[in-house]
Amino acid sequence: MEHFKGSLTHYSMEVVIPALLSRKAVGTLRLERGSAIRYFFFQEGFLVGEGSNTPSEHLSQMLVDLGILDAPRAALAYEAAELANMPYGAYLVRQQFVEMQRMLEVLEHKAREAFFDCYNWDSGEVEFTLQLPSLVHAVELKLPLTSLHRDAVARKREWKMFRDIFPAMDTTFRVFREHAVGHFSEEESVLMKRSEGGAMLAELLAAGKESRIFVARRLLHLYRRGVLAPQRGREPTMGESLQEAELLEAARNFLEAGKYEHAIAVVEQVLEKGPVPEAHALYREAEVKLTLALCDELFSMDGRLIFEPLPRPIPSSLTADDLYLYSKLRGSTTIRQALRTAAMGEAAAARSVHRLLATGVIRIGPTQGDQEPMRKTDPYGFLPQMEEILAARRRQP
């Protein structure tokens, strides 16, 4: 692969990355749009490093946003790493502020989100050079470029569907509290409150601590349940109305047959065209029934999940959302909490759990009643012997 430089208008990521993949290129991909600059470092078909000049994408900020470090400690550690002339992530691991496994998860999440976002850049500059910075002291990544490209294309399609439903960034929303039945995550409650205050779509997307895609998914979830509706909705045309009736009938049939995921998928097609009261009601009913069906299977795993270190490189069968849920599960006290706070929906979360189990990165341990009884001990191993001596003394006359 030779050095090249061009415009993202003609050389988008969907064009550039397959070319780099086919040649297993080694080098640095630099993308610039406005004041934002991102770097991606490739080696033999893997993404091994990433950098950005955007403050919100700095590792210290992400560690604070994810609740791994508080802001004062993150700032002090950054200054100390600069004085020690060490990469920030490597310094945190060396000083045991963050364990290596957790650091890898954060760095990989950071790199994936930056990589995916660049697939939506349709203007700016792109440049590939054959040089790589020294990664000797850095916490090195090893993300398969094939899987990254697959997930990035899927993410781009997801954004297109979102923008088809909400095409204008100045869109404001009506909130229907009567449909806000059941549990909502804290993040969804905040979105409802801000929407009631007249916040525009652009403001809502920028308000979350996590990536914009997670805010977009929560907005879609609230819209599909009929809790949020855009202020300026369009009426369906005659042809669309006929197709809408057929889809709603198919959704009802799936619901009666217990095929709740199919019903949700069909209703989502209707709601892509605009708000439809019956479609919102069917979506709510299907979601509730699907959640109940999943409860027995997933929630029975509470307290029994065993987390294995993620293999390097990451198995290609795992998607970015699977790895996102893996991190959520590790950081949550219960499976219910993880699923409610994960911006993906119960059905998608259940599929992710099954893929994580299939690859062996999480396992189901025995129930509490099946575990061996705890034996008394102390850090030095003296306590069992002392108990034997005391018991022998008690037996003496």
C-alpha cells in the first residue's frame, strides 16, 4: 500500500478501508474535518492504535464519563504521566489506578466509536502514510479491521434510518406521559424532561455522556413506544397507507403467534414513515411480552455470570454492541440493571448475551445452593489448626 492523500468526498471510509484490508496495510490513516483530526494506526489487518485532538474523546474524559476515575484523579494522573514521559493509559495501569483488562475495554470502546463515526464524514481530507508511531510503551490494541468495517457499515445504516425518521436537527418533540408506563432508565427520563422543555434534536443528541448513537437509540425507543413524537410529522400518502395496513395486520398475526421479535421488526417498518397510534400500541404490547418471555431465561443468571478475559484479537463473531453489553454487565450489580441501562433494547441485548455465551467470554456458574460450603481460614493458614487444637483441649477431662 502506497502513500495517498485525497478528499473524503471521493475516498470515504467505505472505500478506503476495504482497500487497506485487501493489502493488509501497515501505516497511519489520518482524517481531518474542520477542526477535528483523528488518527488510526494499522498493522497486518488490525487496528492497533487511535488518536484524536477532540477533548471529549481524550482517554481521561472517557474514564471519567464511564465512572472509572473521578475528574481530579484523572487530571493529576495525566500530569504525572506527562512528567514521567509515559503514555497516559500505560501510566494508569502501571500505577494500578486502572486494571489492564478494564483499560483495554475502554481503549477499544474509544477506538471503535471514533472509527464508526468517521464513516459518516462525507467531507474533509483523508491521508494514508506508511509510518507508524512507536507503540512500545503504549497499551496496544488489536482490533480486527474486518469486524470493524462490518460493524461500521451496520452503524451507518442505523444512522440513515434514524435520520429518515428525524430528518431535521431542529426538530422538537411532544411528550405523551400517559404512554410512559413501566420502568424507564435514568437517561430516558432525562430525555423526556428535556423534550418537555423544548430541546431540539441536536441538543438532545449532544446531551449524553455516551456516544451519540446511544442517545439516538434511546430516542428511537421512546418514539416507538409513543412517548415522544416529532412536532412536525407528515401524513402518509395513499400508497403508504395501504402498505401500512398490511404491515399492521402482519404485526398482529406475529403477536398472536408469540413471535414477538418479528412483530417488533414489522412495527418498526411502519414507524419509520411516521407516528401511527396503533403501531405504537402494538410495539408497546410486543415489547412487554418479549421482556416477560426473556425474564425467566436471563434474570435467572443473576449472580451466576463468570467473566473471562476477552481474547486478543476479539472473535469476529462478536459485534461492537456485544462488547458494549459485556462491559455493561461487568459494571452492573444485576442483569436487569445492565439491560435497562444499555441503549440497545431487550431483544438485542438477549441476542448479545447468547453470542457472549457462545464464544465463552461469559459463563454461567452454579446456583448458590450448588456451591461448595465456605471453609474457615485466615491469610496465613493458621486458623484451621488452632480450631483443631482447641477442640482437642475441650475433649480432655
